[in-house]
Amino acid sequence: MADSRAREILEKAKQESETLLRESRLAASQEALKTREQFEQAEVARRSEQLELERRLAERESLINSQLQRIVESEQTLSQQKDTLEKRSQEFRARDEELLKLQDRTRQELERIANLSQAEAREALLKQVEQESLKDANALSRHILEEARCKAEDKARRIISVAIQRYAGEHTFENTTASITLTGVEDIKGRIIGREGRNVRAFEAATGVTVMIDDTPGSVLLSGFDPVRREIAREAMQRLIADGRIHPTRIEEVVAEVSQEMNETIMRRGEEAVQKAGLPAFAPEVVKMLGRLHFRHSFSQNVLDHSVEVAHLMGLMASELGLDMMAAKRAGLLHDIGKAVNHEVEGPHAVVGAEFIRRHGESDAVVNGVASHHNDVAAIGPLGILVSAADAISASRPGARSENMTTYLKRMENLEKIAVTFAGVEKAFAVQAGRELRVFVQPERVDDEAAYALARNLATKVENELQYPGQIRITVIRETRCIEVAK
């Protein structure tokens, strides 16, 4: 019984071990198959990569071979070109030697025919070439200058004419003397003077203006270098005369009252100028300084009105040239602001005004335009040149300014003196109120080409040495007269 049981157990164990053995063999077989498949796939990928590398290597080798072939061909071509150039160089050297021989024979033949040495012939030839070259150079220079002048004058004339036509300014003529007319009261002069002159002294101390009362009937003259103080004195004097109460206390009250009103008037004048120019608000200090220009005049032209006019002209010319119109207007309105700065500040008004507006935040372009409009400093941009042009247009238009006879005659005299300093000038006349200078030259000393050069040089010297409104035409006249007498 036990044996039978043991055999069954052994048989069952044997069967189980066989089953496990078969399963193990099957699993091993599957694993081996999987490993083989992976190996074959890796082998295929490696072969594919190797084939790709071989293909690239073949392409690179082909490329290298083609490049080597081109290099060999280039070397052959260069070698052929070198041989060709060497042959041509030898031909040129042979021709140069032949040319030198021909030149030597030609020079000898020319010396034999002309009876001139080589140095004499060279000197004569060089002199002839120099004269011809000078003539050609003068002609070319004249042609270039005339062409440039025509183009520049046409462009400038168009811009300036558009600006002038679009801006219509009023004629200005104002009396800068502060004169008070006395009417209605016979003893008014005595009341102005006061007992032992106390009223006059009080008035002068309050206003800083000198009161001149002479024998001229019906007028009192106020003299002072500061136009604002002079205007305050004029208004205060008129109010005192109208009121009739003239004594030191009343004088101080009226002067203080007028001074306060004058500050308001100055600010109002400055704001009106900014509005007329079509510009945004300025700093209060700048507006106040602009307002002070209303009481200043240059050759009887009101400086504030002149500044507004220059601002409009600047805007018109800037728009024609495609420049910043607002910056141009600011430079035009502020260009003479230095004339309102206290006289204790030394320097040209353009430089003083430029420094003033720099401290109040104006741009570098506007500051330089103001500083350079009288050539006190070098112009960096176009604004300085435009301000100078607009300033000249505003100052030189008919009715804008008055010029005393002494200054006018001195300018005419200097204009003629400059002309006669040039060699070959016989006489010179300033005509058309100094707008034209006619120069007569000696025909035997100045030929036609030299006459053109003389006109150009004379215009340059006039520009550098004289100050004048507008422009001056230089006309050089060369006249040859041939006279014979028949007997």
C-alpha cells in the first residue's frame, strides 16, 4: 500500500518535472528567438548606417575629385595667361624702346627745324599748356559756378518768395523818444519841477529816468537807456499831469502803480507774441523777457513785432524745406531775446539770448539757431542759417526800418573802397542805393576770364567785410575802345 502510494507520488513528481522541463525549454526557445530577432534588426540598422556612410564618403570623394580637377584646370589657365602676359610685356617693352627712339629722333628734328634747344622748347610748350589750362579752368569754374548759382538762386528765390508772399507784415515806424506834450495848464512845468526841484528829483529817483525840461514850449523830454523804465516814466508823468496833484508822495504812489501795471503789460505782450507765432506756452521767465522786447526798437522797428515776423517766416521756410516747423518758429521768436536781458550781462545779444533760453529748457537746435544767427558761434544745423535769412528779410523789406544818412553814406563809401583795392580796377560806383556795385576795369590788364574771377573775388570780400541788408549785385565792366583819326 505504501509502495503503491510512493510510486504514485514519484510518477506524479516525474510528470510535473517533465512538464516544468518542457515549459522551461519552450520559454528558453522563445527568448532565444526574440534575442535573435533583435540581433538581426540591429544588424540591419548597422548595415544601413554603414551604407549611408559609404554613400556620403563616395559623394565627398567625388566632390574633392571635381575640385581638384577645377584647380588643375585653373592652374593650366593661369599658366597660359602668364605666358600670354609675358609675351605682351615683351612686346610693350619693345614698343617703348621703339617709341623712345622715335621721340628722340622727333626731338632732334624739331630742334633742327625750330632752332630751339630742348629746355627752350619745353618752356614754350609748358607756357602754352599753362595758358590753355588756365583758360579751360576758368571756363569750367565759371560754368560750374553759374550752374550752381542758378540752381541755388532758383531754390532760394522760390523758398523766400513763398515765405514773403504768404506773410504780409505791417510797415513799422515808431518814435523811440519819450516826449510828454503839455496842454491846458500854464504853470504845469513849474509844478513838475516843484519847490527847488524836489518833484523832479523825486520823479527821477522813483523811475531812474532823467527829466529834461528846457525852454521848448509844451513838451517835457524823458531820457533813459532802459526802455521799460522810460515807458513807466512816460505813463506816470501823463497820469500825474492829468491828476494835477504833483508832489513826492503822490509821485511814488503813481510810479508804483504804473510799475505793477507794467509787469502785467509785459506778461500780456509776451503771451500775445507767443499766441501770434502759434507756439505752445513758454516758461514765465521767457514770456516776461519777450514782453520786454515790445519796448525796444531797432532802427525804429519794434523788436517784438520783428521777432513775431521772423517766427512766421521761419515756419514758412521750414515747411518748404521739410524741417521741424515748431523748432524753427521757436528759434525765430527767441532770436533777439538777448536784447531784453539786463545790460550788465556782457556779450553779443545772440550769445546772451542763447544762454538765457538754454537755462530755461530749450533744445540744443533752437539754442544754436539763436546763438549763430549773427555768426557769433558756428551753426551746427540749418536753423541758424534760416534765422539769419529770416532776420534779413524782416529787416530789409520796405518800410521795416529806417537808416540814418551817416550810416548809409559810410556803407556806400566802404563799398567803393573795397572795389578799388583790386588790381586792374579803374573806378567803381555804388548805385541803386547800394544794391549794385559797378566796377570798371582796365582792359589791357584784365581780360574776360579775369573779369569773371574779379567779380567772384569781389563778392566774397564784400560778404566778409561789410554788413548790409538784402544782397548786392557786383557788375564788372570791361570796355575796349579803338580810336583812329583820318587825315
